[in-house]
Amino acid sequence: MAATRTTVKASAGQQAVRDTLTTQLRFHFPDITAVEFHDGEMVVLSDEPVPREKLDRAVVRILERFRAVPRGLRTKTLLDTDDPASVEDWLVRPARFAPDVIGDAAHTLAAELRRVAARTGRRAVPGRSVPERAGINVYGHETAALLAALDRFGARCVVQAYDAEELLIPSLIPSSIVDRAGYFETGCQHLSFVAPVSSDPDRFEEFLPFWRSAARGDGPDGDRRVLDYLKTPRDLLNPAACLHCYRLLEGQTFGEQEVLVMSVGGSVFRDESGNLNNEERLYEFRLREGVVVGGTEPVAHMHAELLDLLALTGLLLGLDFTLETATDMFFNDGAGEQLFSQLVSDSKIELAARSHSLGRKVAVASLNKHGSHFSDAFRIRDERDLAASTMCVGFGVDRLAFLLAERHGTDLEALAATVSANAERIARVRA
């Protein structure tokens, strides 16, 4: 069936605004498959006709939030593997992540991959991954092992370099904590409430007959009457792993030169609606984060080291990537100011790997400076009674595995050889 084409008179010059507009329209209208931009107009492609008045209002509302963003504003590239000179310059820079730690982590990663590759001749789940629906995957043997090894690599780097405290977090988080952290304002589109079946005796007894009856019709999945049989939701699925950390430190005071690093990993859930797929846009995905809290000076020093860790991760894995300033996806009324602030600063830097199958770059890791955002919310201070600084480095484990599968398939032996060779090269240059 041919796609429906809807022309809207609107102009979005900056690439960051175009990307934001496309993502937000696909979030609000899941049938939209693409947005094309031309002089003074945009063409919306969709599987089914999109409600025209709603579409027009959404375009106007989104563009109004970003109209103050200067037209020439762009991301800044810090490193690009397409430019060998920039890689060599990076490797001789003075601000470096601990060489013994990265060397040990690379050696251990390669060894783990080789152990899995050696396990042949047994029955295993076929395929790299099996989609359950858009955004939800079940992973087969080699890919599941790769995901686990990549997660341990990220954790090992953070824990060994900074004597980080390892936290084990649940997949649920109280909505009150997420609200205090400001996430309702900055990332409301990512929130998924959890609503258990009602414990009221009457509603509980009525639930199963309702479900069976609905299943005999069009199916219960899309039947909103199911909401009548659920409790009022209080908790959310994790929209970000680091949000658990700040509540643990509420009311604490740090010395000016004191810093605490926490290693936290687990599933993160973001229902991105029409943007979901089974490749790089998942509803449930794994994150490994290093969360840093402490005095302004030591946190700033660690920022330079962790930025080097991002670069080394891409180089070790043999990715084709850039390190560049980036922005989050903001839906709120202050979205334009927030996007502008991130683009003109280094508050968010991404490791963006080129995907040959998708034809574009995919962010697989990021380094984020929060300033006093979380420390103000949870009253985390320094000994001068100033807000402590916070920062996090995050590795998108599923995205890393997806990009590596593009290059190596399920050949973990080949990936292990790549990691070992690249680790030796980096060590030689930095000796």
C-alpha cells in the first residue's frame, strides 16, 4: 500500500530541530513513517491518514518551542574516526582514563568472548534476536552473551578506576522520586506507569471473565476497559538507571575534594511510540551507568577522564564513530532553551556510531553533566553549603551489541580479535 503524503506549510532549518520535530511527530502519531523537509514546507509520510487538524496543531506547538534556536547552531565534533589525524591527536592528549584499567577490561572482554565462541556443538536458540513486538526483543545465545560481556566491561572500567560502589537497582521506581528529580518536566514522554490488577474482591473476581470475553472478540490488548480492573498506579518502570542514586544521598554533605562514584546497571524502559523498532529504538533496553557525585573540582577532573573512556570504548570495539556534543529530546515548554544550552556547552557528549544498515549515526554511549539539578532536588551539598556536582556516563548495551552485530554477526571470535588488536595499538601509542 502506498504511503499517505501530507504537506504542511512549515519551516525548520536547524538539523537538531528537524530531528526533534520528526521524533516528536512519530511519538504523537505512530502511523507516521518519515518526515521530509523542503523550502517552506514539510511532507509527512504515514501508513494511514493522520488527523490533519491535530497534525497542524502539533507542528505549530513544537516549532514554537524551538523558534528562538539560532539557525546556524550545530553540534560540535570532538573526534571522528573518518579523520585518522583526529584519532592520533586524541590518543596523545594528556587527559586520559586509567591505562591499566582499560587494558585489563579489554583483555577480560576479549577472553569472555572467546570462551563463548568456543562453546560449539550444542543446541541453541537460533538467530541474533527474536522480536516479541516493536521495541521488545528476546536475545539468542551469542547476542545474550555479548550483552552480558559488554555490561561487565562498562562496570569493570568504572569500578576499578574509581573504586565505585556497585548498586543493584529494581526495575520499578516510585513516581514521587522521578517527579522530584524533574523527569516529568524533562522526559515525560519516557514514562511508563505500572498498574497491578485490582485487589478489590469484586473487581478481582470480575477481571478474568472480562479478559476471557475480550479475548474472544478483537482481543483484550487494545481494550481500554482493562483499566477498570487495575489499581491506581504509583510506580514507574525505570526511565533512567541513575535516578535511584540521588535519593540514596539525600541530605548528605561532601567535602570540596570528595567524590562518590556508583556503578549501576539494569533495564530501562522508554515507550517511544512510533519511533520504536527492534534495532536501535527499544522499549526495554540495558544501560550501564557510572554516576558521580561530589565537589565541583574533582567531578570536572573526572569528566575529562570519562570522556577519554568513551573514545577508548569506540576504538577498542572497532566502531566507526564520532564524539560530539548532543541534546536530549525535550517535549516541555522550555525545550528550546534546553536544546540551545546543551548545543553551546559540553553538558552532553555522545559516542555516535555509524550504522551501515540504518544509514545514520546511533548514540551508543554518553557523558552527561547535571550541574546542581539533582543535588538541589535532593539537598546534596558540599561543606560550603553549595550544591554538589553530579555527572553520569552511560553505555547503551543493546545499541553497542546491535552495531557490533552489523560488523561481526555472531562471530564473537572475530570481535575478540578486534578488541585485542585495538588494545595493543592503543597501548603502544600511549606508552
